[in-house]
Amino acid sequence: MALGRAAEIEEVAPILLKPETRGEPFALRALAFARGDTELFQQAITRFEEMGLDWHAAQTRDLTGKASRQSGA
């Protein structure tokens, strides 16, 4: 995500997108960033919070705002 490689994210993230795994919210966040998809961002935040990963949830909220600004939304 930091390098803005959306094509690579689209290729790799779905492999990690397995429900109820530690990798799931990270994959959701990466795909949300690559696609500019606020619904996926919210799913990632929810999963991070369910897992007690509040710092990651907060970071995802920050990314949501950045992605919105970059897309002009």
C-alpha cells in the first residue's frame, strides 16, 4: 500500500482474505486502499476491533480519510 502498487495488492490480498484469520482484516484494508472502497475499509475496521487490534483499527480510519482525499471524494 505504501508504494501504491494496486495491481500487486489485487493479486496477493485475495490469497490472505480468509474469514476469521489474523490476515483477513489486513487483506481487507489493502484491497480497500487499492480500490478506494469505503465499505471494505469499514469491514477491516470492524474485524480489527473484534480482534482487539485497536491501533490497527485507528490506522485504518486514518487511511480511509486519505483514500477519500486522493480519490476526490
